[in-house]
Amino acid sequence: MNEASKKKMFTRDNKLYRKYEGKPDIELIPESTNKFFYGDGQDKQFEFVTNDKGDVTQAWFINSGNRFRWDKMK
């Protein structure tokens, strides 16, 4: 299984979560409409990029100030 298939985002009860295979799900707490931080206190965030229709096209994973791009899978 490739690394990308192990990383997922999903919603449950109108809350956003990140999922890594083999690890507990972590709720992402909104800081703004497109920025979320880890609800477990880790220094990690996601920033979502949208197109002019409001659809998410990619996300930036920010870990201790380092940015990593996540492209949306189809």
C-alpha cells in the first residue's frame, strides 16, 4: 500500500478528523474557515486551498513550521 492511501480526512458528527492507518483518529479544530489545528495539543495544522467554486483542491500539512503539500485524491 502506498503512503498516500494511508492518509485520510473525514467528517463525523460535523467535525473534521485526520486518519493515519494504524493510529488513533485526531479531531481537527477550526481556527478559521480554511485552517485547522490538531485537537490533541500537537504543534500541527492543516490549511486547505479552495478553487473559485469553494471546492478543496489541496491541503498544506504544517508540522512545527514546516509545510508539506497534500494533493486531493480523486
